[in-house]
Amino acid sequence: MNSINPDIRKAQTLPADFYTSPAHWEAAKEGIFARSWQFLGDEQRIFAGPENLHPTWLLENYLDEPLLLSKTEDDKVKCLTNVCTHRGMLLAQHPTKARKITCQYHGRRFGLDGQFEHMPEFKEAEDFPRPCDHLHELPLKKWRQFMFTSLDPSVDFEAIARRLDERLYFMDIESFTFHPELSKVYNVSAHWALYIDNYMEGFHVPFVHNDLGALLDYGSYKTECHEQVVTQIGYASGTDFTFDLPEGHPDYGRDVTAYYIWAFPNFMLNVYPWGIQFNVVRPITSTFTKVEFLYYIHDMETFELMNGSQLAEKTEREDEFVVEAVQRGLRSRFYETGRFSPSRETGVHRFHELVAESLA
């Protein structure tokens, strides 16, 4: 993968074969996703019940790594491999409450911290147990109550968390209410990176999103690019729906109606005066992606006045139409690469830089 020119005025986009080549698709698994921080979920929701063991998958059908979230007796959450170190059996099949982690195949037992404790019929085994007989523990990091992990992190999670809080520190997100009836998963017939490309700029808003565009002042739309995080700031075209920003906030005194914050490679927050809509992009195949929408609301009246659910649904369908058309267009024999708008596509440029660096 060739590098992206750091000078956006001269840079070319990722080539079409990044989106179509099986080799690039496979390379992204280890080069991008195994080394980045991936969203696991809301600790408050996952451990709301009595169950202290919760099996999950890290990007199921792509990385396909089986994981186990375990809460120990001292209320510490561990992210462990969900695979027995004896013969590879999945340890937990569904959420459960247990004092130990016990394999249902041959009875190997681990503590809730993943440490090997007992194995039947192994008295004669030499050099046992070994360090690798414990369950592997993955790093577990949190931003607010939201958990993230990585198979082999290449960047410091705290740097990402600081960027998220740069604009959102004043919001009491822990008290927001999750709304499962609004949350859903969209099926998009396009490469995962095309969905990100589209998310990373407001350039298309006047051409694609008439309702969303009515809320935003396109002329003042702003994009800030950082190491692994890009923040887009949507200033209001009117003053009906804006944040009450505290003094000292980077945007204090401005009428902001939306923040769109992306963390490399596939996690986004759409932040409005009513609350937050999380987007998690999950690759399935090179032409099929699932996008999870999670709603956390603290002001239902404003949500309804802004037609939050209808606006999100309409905007998402419009985005799907665009990225699915691009997916088909990239197969053309006459398209190889494009150029960036220096004034409107700095976010896309930063995304492409990170992709190229990860696959270099």
C-alpha cells in the first residue's frame, strides 16, 4: 500500500483496489483491526443483572475472536479469551453467574481472573501447568462506562479518550438513558471503508441530506484532525437546537448543533443537544457491512422536537444509497484513484493516511 501524500493539495485517495482486492481485505484484519481499539459495549448494561460472565465476539465474522468479559469478586472486569487452553473449547456459551470458569468438555477450571486452577486426570503430566495454561487476558480500557479492547494495540487508548472528552467533557453521559427500541443494526452492501469515507466529511451534506442540511450552517462547518480522532463540528443554521456549552469550552459562545467524532478505524459518536448516537461499523465481507446504531438520550423532548429518530433513519438511508453506488462504481475499469478537496475533505484525507500507514 503506497503512502498518502501528507499535503492534501497534492494527495490522491486510496486506490480502487484497496476496496476491491482480497489481499487488502485480508491485510486489514491484522494491520488495522487487530491493532486498533474495538468497542465492546456498555459496562452498566452488560453487568446490570446477576450474571458475571458474558461471552462476546471481537468483530464476529471478520476477526472472529471469542472473548469473555468476567467480573471478579472485587468487581474488576477482565477481558479474557473464551477458549479453553486444553483443547480449544468455547468456555461460555451465554451470560451466566458462576464462581469459577469451568470448561464443559473436560472440566478444566479457571478463576474469574482467568488463572488456571484445576484439571482432572493430569497428575502424571510433566511441566504442567505452564504459563500458557492460564486464559489470555486482553487489555480492557474504558471511556466513561464504555469498554474497548485490542488484540495488539498500536496506540495509547488514553490519547483517544482525551480527544473524545475535549468536546464532550461537560456531558454527564453516565446518566443518559439507553433506548433499545430506537437502536438497530443496518445492513450496508458496501466495503466498510466506504462507509467511513462518507462519514468523514460534510461536503456531501448539501447534495445528499436536505433535512440534515437544514440544521447545519454549511459555510461554517469545521473539521479538526488529530492522531487517531477526527472531530466535525456542525454549527447551527438557526438557534433552536444548540448545546448549552460551559465557559472555557473550545466552542463557548458558538451555536453548535452537532458534533461528529470518529476514532480510527470504525467507531463514531453523533452528538446532539438531546444526547448521543453511537455508530459501530463492523466489516463482514468486502461488499457487506453491518452498522450498529445505539441511542443514549438525556433530553427526550428535544429529541422529539428535532425528529431525532426520523432524521437519523432518513440520513442513514441516504448514506447507504451513496456508498452502495460508490461500491459499484469502483469496479469500473476507468476509475483508479481520486483527489481530495483541500477545504472539505481533510477528514477523509486523515483516514486514508491512517489506512495506508497501517498497511504499509
